[in-house]
Amino acid sequence: MRFDVITLFPELFAPFLEAGVARRAFAGGLIDLKLWNPREFAEGNYRRVDDRPFGGGPGMVMLAEPLSRCLQAVR
């Protein structure tokens, strides 16, 4: 079974693949996990994938361009 996960923090998935049932399934080839980082598809020196919301307000929003390129690569 194949899982494609889009995440800004792929290093956080390592503990799940090193212990328990998930480790055995991964080591036995029952699951195939591919981690995709949208930063790899961002432009510029800083590889930004987020921006302030239009009109202001708290929080950040994902940029559509890097996420779209990442989804195209997954397909």
C-alpha cells in the first residue's frame, strides 16, 4: 500500500517508522511511504511556502504555487 504525505516537516515522521506495527509494515514492504516537502517546489532563496492572509488578520496561509507543483509531482 502506498502513502504519499505532503508535509513541511518530514523529519517528524521518522519516529513512527522506527517503532511498533508501522516499523514492521514498513520494513516488510507492506507499506510504501513517500514524504513530499512543498519547500522543494518553492522558488527563491528562502523557499517560502506561506504568506500573510489577504486583508490582514492573524495567521499564515499556504501559497498555491508550491503546493500545486508538489501535487503535480505526486501524481
